[in-house]
Amino acid sequence: MPHEVRGVIARTRGAPVEVVTVHVPDPGPDEALIRVQACGVCHTDLHYREGGIGDDFPFLLGHEAAGIVEAIGPGVTNIAPGDFVVIAWRAPCGACRSCLRGRPWYCFNSQNARQRMALDDGTPLTAALGIGAFAELCLVHARQTVKVDPSVRPAAAALIGCGVMAGYGAAVNTGGVAQGDTVAVIGCGGVGNAAIAGAVIAGARMVIGVDVVEQKLEWARRFGATHTVDATKQDTVDAIRELTDGFGADLVVDAVGRPETYVQAFLARDHAGRLVNVGVPPEQGMTVALPMSEVFGRGGSMRSSWYGDCLPTRDFPVLIDLYGKGRLDLDGFVSETITLDDVEAAFRKIVNSEVLRSVVIFAPR
Ligand SMILES: [Zn+2]
Ligand SMILES: [Zn+2]
């Protein structure tokens, strides 16, 4: 019997989101039904609403969530009803050529639920990033769930499911921050600050936060930035070089993803330094031009980081553990807790840089 719950959908391109009745099937083979407790409002949800991630409207939004396993389908062995889980948008298949070569974070066939959630009239919903967790119940592939310490506050645990993992992983997994590294992060929103926190935990000796909004620089300092650069007052590349004895940083993370910031990140690296791009380009068709002699002559690497190159089963428990030990300030990312009815307003706050994260909290049943 399908369950009827409230959920947030984007019905058509650019229209404000709506709270509607969503029909959620019981879990079939390999699927799990999750009673969502908390779900962060991520910029990607706004991209969906604006039609930036395909045309498969209507979308059921929400993809940064934690909750309790309500029911499991046949064949599920990794979780049981009652478990506290964080939902991942990467669930490696174990059988594609990346998985078989031992690189499951590049899986080509990440697993999702086979059944669709739907509207009253039967219209199937496209779940954002294969999740759709702005709903009281959410149907996912069981391997999209990672069981974690149930004593952790759901609003904090949820953030590991997307933004915090993406930023932390960009610095630690993709960027390979080592003891004594100098690190600069351009863009100090949720993802950028998670990269700053990750760099600090991995032993960076200097972490420079760069942004154009003073509030964001303040957040950067909270998460451990040793220095900040206001890019409205100083040239980003000059400022990073000055702070690093004229050399540039060992690792520069571009958490914005625009051509200008990418070039700045490229130029602000030390000799043989690393660039990691974790910011999703805001528009299709953007291009970046770099002097070829510098691409060769500077050496080092330029990499993109998808979801922090994370392996959820490996990395989620680590981040929860760091939180428990007081080393990763997940609570610091939670600017406000809201209800399902406030998601549209939360989008405006993202655009205006008023929040790091608004987190939807669901009333206990
Ligand atoms: Zn996200
Ligand atoms: Zn695979």
C-alpha cells in the first residue's frame, strides 16, 4: 500500500516550489523506505527548480538527509528497520568498469530505487539526485543508506549527505591535503567552509578563505581559516601569494566554479601545486582560457571533485566520528531549522548569502 505524505516539488521550470501530497510505494527488492528526520536545503535543489539539471519535471526535491529506516524490501541486508541512516546520492554498483578497477567513487551506474514516488494523479516524480527527501517518507535503494551513530542530532548528520561531504572530500580526498600544506579556498559557502574544515583536520598549516561577502569570511574563520581575503578589496591571486611568501598555495580549492575563479585558483598555486574544482558551473557553455605555457610550466594538477570523491560507506562514519570528538563543527553549518513550508524562503536566503544551511526538520511521528 503506498503511503501518502507531504513533499516539496518543483512542478515547472522557475516556478516557486509547492508542498503537495506525495505517494510513496512500499519498498521492493533492494529498496528501503526512510522516515526522514532532517534534510538540508542545498543549492542544487534550487538548480533543479530553475531547470539547470534537466527537464524531467516535476521534481521531488531534497537530497541531503538523515532519518530512520521504516521498512526494507526483499534482499536488503545492510540495514534494518529502526536504524539511523544518512542518505547518499552515490551508491556504487560494484559491477561497472570503475567499480571493478577499485575506484567506486567514479561508479557509472550508481544505484537508485526502481519504483517512483508520484503525485495524486499518478504523475511520476523525478527524485532530486535519486533521493527526494523533502518528504516525510522517502524511497531509496538500500545501498544509498549508511548506518551511523544514532546519538547524533539529525540536522547535523543530514549535512554529511551532500554539502559537507563534497567540501571536506574536495580538500582531503581529491586535494590530498597533507601535514604542513598551505591551502586556499575560493568561495566560503557551505561547501567551501567544509573544505576549510577538512584542510584544518588534515593538518594544513595555513588555510586562506576568499570571498566577496564579509559574512562568509566570518564563517570561514569559524571553521578554521587562519587568514581571509575580501576579494572586493584585494586581488585574490596577489593576496594568496603575499600570504604564502610570494609562492602561492600548495592547494587551491575553487568552490565557486566560474571561469574567473578557476583562473584565479590556477594562478594562485605554488610551483607544482594542486587545483581542485568543486563548484558546479552555474551556466552551460561557460569556457575557461589558460596560457598553455603556464599549464605546462607550472606543473602540478587540476582536478574536479564530484561529491568530494567520497565513498559514503567509508567516509560518512568518519565524519560522524570527527563530529562526536568535537573536531568537525557540523552544528556550525546549521544556520536555521525550518519546516517543509519554508523551502522556497530558504532558497532566497541562499541567494542572499544569509545562511550556510537551512535544514528542514520533520516533526516526530
Ligand atoms: Zn546538494
Ligand atoms: Zn559501479
